[in-house]
Amino acid sequence: MQAIPTLAGVPVLGCLPEFRRDRLAFLARAHREGGELVRAPMPGGRQVFVVTSPELAGEVLRTQAACFKKFVALDRHARPILGDGLVTSAGDVHKRQRKLIAPGLTKKEVGSYAETMARLIDETVQRWRGGRTIDGLEEMARLTLDIATTTMFGTSFEGDAGAVGRAVHEAADYIAYRLGSLVHLPLAWPLPRHRRLRRAVAELDAIVYRLIAERRKDPTPRSDILGMLLAARDEDGSGMHDQQVRDEVMTLFVAGHETTANALTWALDLLARHPEVAERLAEQARGVLGGRAPRLEDLPALPLALQVFKETMRLYPPAYMVGREAITPVRLGGFELPAGATVIVSMYGLHRRPDLFPEPERFDPDRFAPEREQALPRGAYVPFADGPRVCIGNHFALMEGQMALAHIAQHVRFESPSSPPVPPLPRVTLRPSAPIRLRASARA
């Protein structure tokens, strides 16, 4: 077996200070100094390993997934919000829930939401065409929340929209805060952050449980995601009880809404900084759409919008790393890891390997032209992870991103007054560390 290289750290605390201070720099150093697998010393003798190899990432996430369990810390800190949803559940519970939900989020089923997405994207574009300076993340969060609530419940929540947005944001911030803290005080303690979280979850619960109760009373089939969750049945004919439906709704809200909003924000900023790509995208979109909103059948003729979205998620993967813990001793390639080891699969590091992506810091959507994307080894590009816990909303997110970028590009030109670019902030997801201001003007 090969020896595993070890990163240099500080006495007692090892690599923990660097990991907390600048997580992306830590992940970049792990690949630069350690190669495909490196040990990062942590306090208390904790065994932490960072993977930046497509082959080893595939073993952890896919071929040897049964040898690992999900990262315990994420489970512990997200459970007060997400309950036993797909992100936090494990074992038989996770398998059953995924089996019930997956048929409603296949590529074919997701296509039924295209008309709703297009309508809401068009409403956003119309607000910008008069020319204004926008906060990219604020606007994209509003759009993706509207899409999430409308496809989830068949309504945009209207009067409840503000409460839902605040609650989802508070929940995501709380999870990020807990993951980055050394001391974890009980949620029952009356601290301001804890009170805000409890209030946010209570607001969301009241709305979600009300809608579930209304649907239970009126079992007319609906084409939204809530209807799919309520109609899902196991082989024995059993479905999900209200708590399970609530947990999956919360998971799709918190995990899906923020990640897509972040990716679209980075995409708009990159297009503003690369006007030659924006012009190509606008020309292709106008040639196919002629100014109208996109339809599902238009998407094969709009490949550049999808390439821009994929390249954005290469540079700024919303899920920039995932953690697993070894249940038993396990061999990864030529290495042996002990039981209890924490393994971090670094999407950020994988996506910046120069042997896989030449000039990795350069924005180049043509990397994802079909023939070039097919030439990538499996595991080189994993913005949605891989294996049995691959993001169940990947088809939804890709369609949403492609439709949004195509329609926005044909009508709106952006300029970025921010220089240099806003650096990313690695929390639970990779979000901008400051507002991304964009000057919007209508294309002639």
C-alpha cells in the first residue's frame, strides 16, 4: 500500500485553523501538495483525508459507497431544519424516501415544469429591461424561490413570499454557522441566533403543514411536487406521512433554492466580465427564440446556455465539497484508510486540476461542448456529487439554469462595476462574499 502524504499544520490544532480561515485555499493546497489523496491532521488525532482524484472520488461516492456514511456533522446541524429528509437521512430510510421521490424528479417529469419556469424567468427579465443596477444574488434568490414555491405547491405564496424567503435564508445561514463553529451550544438555549432559527422554522412549518392538510382534504391529483410527494407509494401501497412530506419539502427548499441561486449569480457575473461569450449566447438565443420565452423543446437548440451554466458550476461549484466517514477499513486505489476516517471529496480541487481542465481559472464554456465533455473521465466533473446520494434535483437545476441564461441573454446586457471580482465565500454552499452589483440594460 502507498504511503499517504500529510499536510503541514500547526501544533495541536493541525490544519483546523486554515480550514476555518480559508477553506478554498486549504482545498487547493491539499491537491497541490498532496496529489490525489492527502491526510490533513486535525485536533484530537482525528483522521481527515482530502480526495482530488476522479478515480478515488468515484470509489468514495459510487463504487464503494456502502463502505461510507454521510458526514455526521452535517446531519447533526441540519436535522433541526431538514428533519429526516434526503440530505440527513441514511440507510433504509434514505433508500425508501429516494425510491418514492425519484420518479417525480426524472428528466422527463421535470420537463412538465418548463412552462412555469419560463413564465417566471420572463417576469424577471421584464423588470430589468428598463435598465437598472441589480444585486445579482438578491434577484436570483427571488427568482429561484418563486420557481421553487410555484413548482412545489402550484402557487408563488404571494403574501407569504417574504416570510418564506427570510426563513429559508435563516435556515441556510444557521447550518453554515454551526458547521464553522468550534463550540456548539444547545439549540434550546435562548440565544438570538437560536431564537431566529426557531421562529423561521415555525413559520415555514405553519405554511407547509397548512398546505399538506388542504391537499389531504382535497385529493384531486395535482401536477406539482407536493402532489407527487403525497401520491408516492411504496410496493406495499404505503405513502409518506405528514412529517416525512414536510421534511422532503424543507430539504428541496433549503438545499435546492440556494444552490441554484448561487450558480446563476456567478453565471451572470461571468457573462458580464466576458462580453464575447454573452454576445454569442445572445445571438444563439435570439436565433432560436426570436425574443419569446424558451419552451422545453427549444433546449436542444440552446447548447451554449447549458455550457455556460456547467462551466460556472465548474469554477464555482455550489456544493464545493462533500464529506463521508468510513464505516470499516477501506482501500481506495493504492491507499488504505482506517475505520472512522473522515473523507472530504473536493469538487473545488477536482474542477481545477490542470490535467483535466487546462488553464483551470479561465472561464471557457466550450469545455462543455458535447464531444469535449464526453472525453472527461468520470468523476472529473461532479457538481451534483455522484452515486446513490447524487443530488436528486440535478435535472431540475440544469433545466432551470439553461432556460434562465438563454432568456436573460437575449434581452439583457450586463456590465459589472465590481473590480476585482467578488471572492467566493465557502459556507454550506459557495456563495458570493459580498453583493454582486450588475448594471442591466436592454439589448437593442
